[in-house]
Amino acid sequence: MAKIVLGIGTSHSPMLALTAEQWPRYAVGDYGHKGLVFPPDGISMSYEEGLAQVPAAIRERPLTDEVFSAQVDACQRGIAEIGRSLREAKPDVTVIISDDQDEWFFEDNMPTFSIFWGDSVPLRPMPRRGNSRDPDVNEAIRLGYGDIPIDVPVASDLGYHMIGYMIEHDFDVAHFKHVHETYGGSIGRRYPTVNGVNEDNVRVTEPQPQGLPHGFAFVIKRLFENEPTPILPVFQNTCYPPNQPTCRRSFHFGQAIAGAIEAWDSDARVAVVASGGLSHFVVDEELDRMMLGALAERDSETLMTLPRHRLYSAASETQNWVALGGVLHDSPLEMDLVEYVPVYRTPAGTGGGWAFARWL
């Protein structure tokens, strides 16, 4: 029987590849961002509309070099600590639970859950893209998710076993063993507005080389420091309506992952990593602290009933942590919250809650 020896939760924001000086220049992109969803009501609106309704305490927060420098230092300490824990644990396999955002899955095929179980998976540096941000910011972000090509080994035997276990336990997971050279397509971000669901927020990605999606690549680059042992990529569609799992389903999915690992006929030592979140592209500290507290207290009911309207847009990646809560619910491992850094990068409260935790 395999054994879970370590749990890790990590944010993977592009901001984590940037310096404090670069953060304000990265934030320029928020002014025209079409995926901003503001708490507490979960309404999608423009930056200007959001700025007009956020509390004064948020609008008046200091956005200084000193504040950003301290936050950068805290984030980097968090990454260093959880990375050290992962490397020192020397797991035989690391299961990574994350999501895809316009990388491998589009509206021609968007499974709720999927497992990749090929023998290996390529990590490729991101292609260079043009946008409104400064070239040095774009380049730092690009390399933050992988600076060298790596053929990452995959625990395909665990993958085959886990897929069968999921089917036997009422999870109809998709599976795939091969990747394409290029990926592209379109996908809509159908979030509520004051006038109903926004059907016009569609992102189009032209076909381009695409390796391991960014939530998984971050773990390889930043936690494994480009020297990965075998992984198993497990996907949840957290971001894109209409077939997102509920938090209850994500928690139960995590419990099934734990069951599959424990039922695997192997003496492997397994780490499980949740990659993504917490709240963004608008900070929701109340939601973040609610979820982190529930993880620490093994409060499954709170994890399973996090309000859906607080989990639109990329805040939905919080569900990867909910799944990890399911994985570790009956484990003797204890949570250590290494860092939680709520980063407000504009007066409208755009930014994110960046968190780094381990279960030892």
C-alpha cells in the first residue's frame, strides 16, 4: 500500500516571478481586465466600476515600494520553505492537482476532471507573447513557469490505477496519454454581471507550442528547481462554467485520490500538491482565511460549502486546495501555514491572496 508522506498547497501567480519594482507595472493590465469579479457578491465588472464600489479601506491602502518589497520577501520565503520540504521528503511520486487556463483544454473539450498518464510530459518554456505589459515583465513571467525544456517523468502506473479506482468510485474522469505539439482554441468566461451572465468575454488562443500547463510547470520550476521526480498531473476544471465541480465534489474527489493512493499496490511514498489560488484577480481575504482556517481545523463542511459566488474567475483555483483538504482529511499529517500574503496591487483591490502551506 502506498503512503502519503507530504501535502503542499501553493499559489502560482505570475507575480511570484516578479520583483517589487515590477509589480506596479504588471498591475497596469488590471485596468482593462475583462475577468474581474468583485466580492462579496461575485459580480463581474470593469476596473472603474469595481473601484467605485470597493470599501475606502481598500482604496486607501498604501501601495508603496516598501509594502511590495516586504510582500515579495514573504512570498519568496514561502516558496523556498515548501520547496525545501518537497525536495527533502524525496517522494517517489508527486500528485499535482491543478487546473488548465487556455492551455490544453478549450471549448472543443473541457472535462470536469482529467488525469494525464503518459510515460512522460514535456515542460516547455512559454512562447513569447505581446501585450500591454513591459517586455521585462513579460519575460520574467514567461521564465517563471519554466526556463529550460524538460521531459518530466510521469507515474503512469499510478495514473492507470487511479483512473480505474475513480471509475469504480463514481467519478467519471477523462484520461489522456499523449500531448500535441500545438494547442489553440477559444473559451468563454461566463461570469455574472448586473445584467446577467456575460457571454461576450471569450478568449481566443491561436495555435502555439504548449507544454505542461502553468499550474503544474510552476511546481517543476519553483519547488523541484527543475529536477523533478515522477509526477501525476490531475486536472480540475475550476475556472470555466458550466461544468465546474462544486466544492463538495472537489472535496470528495480529493478523498477518492487519497483512497486510490492507499489502495495502490506499491510501497511508494507519495506527496500531493495543490497548485493555484487563492483569491484573485480581486483579493477576498475573508474567503481565503475561511478556507485556510477550515483546512487547519479539518472542517470538511466549511470546505464543501464555500460560497460559489465567491469562487468565480481565478479565485476558483481555491478548489484545488479544497481537493487537497479531501486528500488529507483522514491523514495524520498536520497543516503548517508557512505564509499567507494578501497583495492589493491597485486601489480597486485587484491582486490576490498568495498562500504557501505544508502538511508534515
